[in-house]
Amino acid sequence: MSDLKDPRVLFAAERTLLSWSRTCLSLIAFGFIVERAGLLLQVLAPENTHALQGVLSFWIGIFFIFGGCFFSIFSARQYAIVLKTLNPEEFPPDYPARWGIVVNALVAVLGALLIVALFLGQA
């Protein structure tokens, strides 16, 4: 529980959440690129590409995307826990502190939809 009664505590927690958001988006984007790299290798050099390379790039990409989704939800949960510990004096008037949670949840849902789309495209 914070007893500082200073909005900078809230802003520090929000900056941490935003850092996690950028990390999660980077993991999802990197996972998509890794997943598509296997397809690119098959198109560019089909005679030199083994089936195992395509399977590995698919699963490694899915793993990165899943990690981005998981950490997005986890960081939003941690931020919500921190918000519960703050005093009302630490919130600026009419400041929507919960939008970060909504954005992280949306990132996680869109990442999960990307995983589903990639699985459907694989079949």
C-alpha cells in the first residue's frame, strides 16, 4: 500500500505497463515474422528447404506470439493489482487509469486471433 499520496506512483506503474505492452507487441510481431520466414524459405529455395524447417519456424513463431499474449494479460493483471493498492489521492481527477488494462487485453485477444488464423492457414 502506498502512502505517498502522489500521482507519480500511478504514472510510474502506468509507464511500466506501457513498457510491457511494447514488449508484448514486439514478441507478437517477431513471432509472426519467424512463422512467415519458413514460408519464405520454401518459396525462395524449395529444393534446399526441409520440411522440418517449416515446422520449426511455425511452432517457434507460435510460441513467441503466445508469449506476447500471455505477458500482455499477466502485465495487465499486475497493473490492476497495483491500482488496488493506491489511495484515491494518488489518482488525478477524471484520469482514466484503467485504459491500459483494456489495451493490453485487446492486444492479447488479437494475438490469440492471429494464432488461430495461422493454424487455419496451416491446414
